[in-house]
Amino acid sequence: MRIAVYPGSFDPITLGHLNIVKRASRLFDKVYVCVMVNSGKSPVFTVEERVDFVNRVTSKYGNVEAESSDSLLVDYVKSKGGLFIVKGLRALSDFDMEFQMALTNKKLEPGIDTVFLTADEKYTYLSSTIVREMAMYHADLTKFVPREIIPDVLEKLGKAD
Ligand code: ADP
């Protein structure tokens, strides 16, 4: 069984993230989307909210499950019996950091490989930061986040007026 982990902050999950999940679900038998708790960022949505968003928007993929973890990523991957970490690459700007992380994880756990999926060209510009910014101005979010979670995102962020 090919088990992969797709880690990130998902604050909140975007259509770009969801595109990676969809493609990973075809490549692997099981995909854990892991909301990482200690990523050094100060998230707007709670861990529970972020996990709930991911679970809601991925419910149509039978082999995808969202969880959270505050462990070292490779320890979490091992605990799931996984051998793969999935990452999305948007642009050159993602590359340096992701390359460094992949090599670090490889040193820590040589049996675990990082698999990079290139972002769909429709979403190369898209980040959770952009979504949060747009939500604060009540912008139409349908091009940025899955429909199911738009009311929740606006509820928390769209209170600028
Ligand atoms: P962000 O950079 O938006 O805060 P995360 O830390 O949650 O995102 O990112 C988790 C993973 O998803 C990373 O591998 C990141 O490169 C990837 N990713 C983020 N946005 C996109 C996108 N629009 N298309 C493809 N991959 C993405």
C-alpha cells in the first residue's frame, strides 16, 4: 500500500491545495493531509477548523483523510506507515525552501521520499495569504477556495466593515 502525507498549514485550504490533493489521491493508495501545528506561522484558523475544512472539501476522495500533528514531519509519516511526502511547487520561489526541506527529511529518514507535483497553471499565483487578504475585503472567493468553506472563511475574516 502506497501511503503519502501532504503537509502544510492550510490556513485555509485553497483550490491550489485541493488540486494537489486530487492528483495525489490518484497516485497513492492513501493520502493523509496533515495540518502541521508547529510550522512557525501564526495561523488565523484553529487547527480544528483547518482539519475540518480539509475533511469537508476532500470527502469525495475515498482515500484522503485530514489530521493534524505537532510532531517532526518524518516521525508523523513513519507513524502512518508512509514512504512519501507530497509537496506542491508553485514557482521558483518555492523551490529553495522545499529543496532544503526535502534533503533534510531525506537525511533524517532515508527511506522516505518527497514527491513534488507542479502546481496547476490555474493556481500558480494562489496562496492562503492571498485568500485571507481577499476575504477581509469581501471579495468573491469562488476562484480561490472550495465553495463548501467560503461561508466559514468569510465568517471569520470578512468583518472589515
Ligand atoms: P501556503 O504557502 O499557501 O501557506 P501551505 O504551507 O499550506 O501553503 O502549503 C502546503 C503545500 O502546498 C506546500 O507544498 C505548498 O507549496 C503547496 N501549495 C500551496 N499553494 C499551492 C497552489 N496554489 N498550488 C499548488 N501547490 C500549492
